[in-house]
Amino acid sequence: MARATELEWAPESLYNTAISAVVMRFNQYRRELRNLTDDVIFDVYYKLYDKNGLVDLGNEFMDLDVFSRVLRVMNKRVLLHRCFQAIMDNEVNLAHILADKFCLRITPDVLDDENIKGRHMQLGFSLGSFLCEAGWFADSSLIYSACLDVCINDESTLNKFRAMEFAVRLLHSQNVNCQYQDAEETYNKAVKLCTELEDRGHKVNKAVLYSEHCALLFAQSRYTQAFNTCHLAILELNSNMPPMAVVNVMRLCSKACVVKREFKTAELLIKYAVAYAREKFGKYHPKHADTLLDYGFFLLNSDCVIPAVQVYQLALDIRQSVFGGNNLYVAIACEDLAYASYVNEYSSGKFQHARDHAEKSMSILFKILPPNHLLLSSSKRVKALILEEIGIDCNDREEEKKYLEEALSLHMSSLEQARSAFGEENVQTAKHYGNLGRLYQSMKRYEDAERMHKQAIEIKERLLGPDDYEVALSVGHLASLFNYDVFKYDEAEKLYLRSVKIGRQLFGEGYSGLEYDYRGLVRLYTQIGDFVQAAHYNDIINQWSVIRDSHNAREINPLEYEVTMTIPELVEQVLRNHAVTNYSKADHKSDTKENCERSSGE
């Protein structure tokens, strides 16, 4: 008889053979499954998924008692996400079914028995957390909100702590789901609960609460407040916190540092978060992908575009391998990669890769979100930017018009959604005005373009100050309009020089965006006959190219980073960076179809 080592295949283990046998006769054995351990039940269900038995699997998972058991198998959570998403893709809204069933179980009988109530609240934590991890935030919010209502008016300390935890988790779900008014109310409830507990003499770690409030302020473009709040969160960090909480605090705070151009602190926080998530959860875990997306945000905003594209692609690969299908996390990763690819290929005009990802993002979001959801606004914006560039590269005027009209429709829809959510005085609204200005310029609607750019600049200056990167972006776009299309050369010159000054101050002499301003100045001085200045800026472009080539020649492996310091050491370093930054800022205070050169859209 041949030995096993000589066979071209290895026989399945007895355990796997038994699991397969049960799945083959699933309807016959389904009732007996309840007597098995949670791990074994999970393996049967995963094999059922593997054999494409999604109808039977969906029917099983609709039973809240059954699903509560598979939730307890923590070491196979990624596999559960695959099963769950496959059922959702099979047009069974399992997330909403489970959330509804959970809420219906909160009856007077449950509330009157502390033991039963405690078990049900624990299920609320588990189920709400899973749905949040899986990207079904509206349904996780239903669960967290119901549990918060149960616990918030109970005067026992145990239930006050439960209410606090539910409030913080609800705040996270509402933030991601763009329910900002609800999130404000939830935050205020959490602060009140925290105060009540502290008044009773209990210590409450507020790191996650502060970081979620930071995320809310960030989403509302209240960047200074977000930055200040992120420091409160960092001060509360310690080594005893759950790894998930540590990672979330660091990545959310990093984004607040990025928009305030505190790149040193932002880099420290996000690199630590990426390495820490990889170490604690593994490199194929969704939490690692979360950190990679925020790392991509840092890289893109610090002018490291190619590494940003690489990191975004890796994040998308992880999310697709875990969730696949029509999932919010996949859609967000596609959109982020689409925008980074658009920026990366802006000078080459090769936008197919960016367009594919933008359209995939929109396709998913249209399937899983209400038609007026704010997340659709961002996705439409990215696709509109890409279509505009494709349109202006068309030789066929009818084709160009078609692309530009579609881009206009998307931009107008995005603007209306942003104004409805944030109001007029908001950076996001201003960015939409700026993008409309660029598009109107492409459509030769120059008065409309000028009006949009000026509106964007005014809003940004009021909210961010005169020397912010966002202001420079809009100033550069208005300069391009004045230079190439309406020939207001004096005004264009002032705007270009202002944009250059801000870009140099923030990013240095090798900043990629400077190229468009420099080329614009060369063209401007040539048009007005100032050939000395034109030659001067040609020389500057050559110097810039040398610096840029040197920058690009440095091989950057964005993932070459390991955790080398403790969390307390990290906190101390962040505080040192903050002190140095404040000092340096105080010190500083004492002291025809011609190719139009302009930077990418916002």
C-alpha cells in the first residue's frame, strides 16, 4: 500500500471530514447542531458558506441565539465577516434583521431581571461591535442607542459605566455614518455620564471619547478644535488600554495633526498605529487596513503621492479579501485610492485606473446607502474631478462637452449635499466651490469660475486663516484663471506669488504643487514681455526639478516601521513635538485652448 508521503494529495483530517458530512446533510442535522460547542458550530457554518449554502446559512444566522454563539468565536472573526457579507450580497439584509430582533427583545421582563438584562446588554456590546466592524453602521447605531436608553437612567454605577461605553460606541457609528447632529447629542450625553461617574469618585479613561469627538470635529472642518481635542485624547493613552482603542485613538488623532500641518506628530502617531495594529491583529486584519487608509491620508497630504497610492492599494486589497462584495469599507477604500491615483496621474492624463475605482465606489454606495447619504457626495466629487480631466483631453468637442456636463451634474449634487449637511461656512463646502470654479473654467464660463474661486477663498480664509494650504490651493486656481483665460495679469501675479509663499513655507522648495505656479509665472511674464522674470522662473523650475528628482529618487518603503517605544514614551514624544511647534510658531510671529497649468482638484 502506498505511503501517505507518496500520494499527490493529502486526505482531510477526520474532523474536517465529519464537518463536511454534516454539511452534506445539513437539514437533517441542523437541530442537533445546538448541542455542539461554539467553535464546532462555527466550523459547520463556515463549511456551509464554503459550499455555497447561503440560503441555509442566512436562515441560521437570522436566529439571534445562534448568531450570538458564533460571535463568541473571536479567533475566526475575519471568516465570519466573509460569511456575513456573502449573505448581505445575497439580498438578505441580515444586519437590519438582527438589529430589529435585538431591539424587540428589550421588554419589561428583561429590564426587571438584572441578570437577564446584563446578559442582553453584553449581547448588545457584541452584536453592535460586530456590525460596526462589518460596516453596517446604521444598524449598529440602532443597537447602541437602544442599549444606551436602557442604561442611562439607571442610577447604579455598573449601568452608568455601561451607558458610558454605549455612548462612546454610538458616537463612533454616528460619526462614520455622517449623522453629525445625532453625534453631537451623543457626545454631550457621554460627557454628562463621565462627569457623574467622576463625581462618584470613579476614574474614567476618556481617550476614546476624546478621539471620537476629535473625529466629529474633523468631519465638521473644525480643525483647530479637533487638534486641541486630539491632545486631550493622547494624554489619556496608557498601556493598559485594549489594543483596538489604542489604535483608534492614534489614527484619529493623526488625521487632526495632518490638517493642522503638524506632520512630525502625525507621522509618529500613524506609523505607530500601523505597526501596533499589525503586531496585535495581523497584517490581513481589517483594523490594519483602517490604519493604512489613515497612513495614506498622511502620505498624500505630505506630498508623498506614490507611496500613498501603494498604501491605499494595500488597504483596499485587505478590505476586499475580508469583506468583498457591496461593503462600505470597500467603497471608502476604492474612493481613497481613486483620488490618490488621480493626483498621481494628474500630469500624465492616464486616469483609467482612478476612474475604475471611483465608479466602483459609487456603484457600491448606491446599492447600500440611501440616495441622499453624505458619503455619496465625496464619491461623486472624486468621479467629477476625473471626468473633467478626461473631458479636457478629448479632441472631439462633443465628447468633451458630454464629460464636462456629467462632471457638472456630479459637482452640483455634491455641493448641495455638503451645504445641507454642513452649511455654507465649512471647508468641505468651500472645496466644492473651488472644484466648480475649476470646472467652469474648463467650460469657458469664466465669470462663474471667478465667482466660485473667490467664494472658496473667502470661506477658507475665515475658517483656516490666510496662510493655510487649502487657501493656497484656491488662490493658485484663481491665478490660473486670471493668467490663461481672462488675462488679469497683475492680479494673477500677486496670487501666484502668494500661493508659492504658502507652499514653500509648508512643504519646502521641492513641493510638487509649486510646479504649476512656477509655470504659470513663466507664461505670465512672457505674455507681458518681462523676459528677465520669465527666465528667472525658468531657472527656478530647473532648480525645483533637481530637488524633485532627488526627492523621487529616494526609495521610500512606507511600511518599514516597527514599534520601538512604549505608549508612555510615545505620549511624551508627542507632547515634546507640540511644545517645540508652539515655540517655533511664537518665534515666527516676531519675525484659447492653451494648456492651462493648475494643480489638481480638491
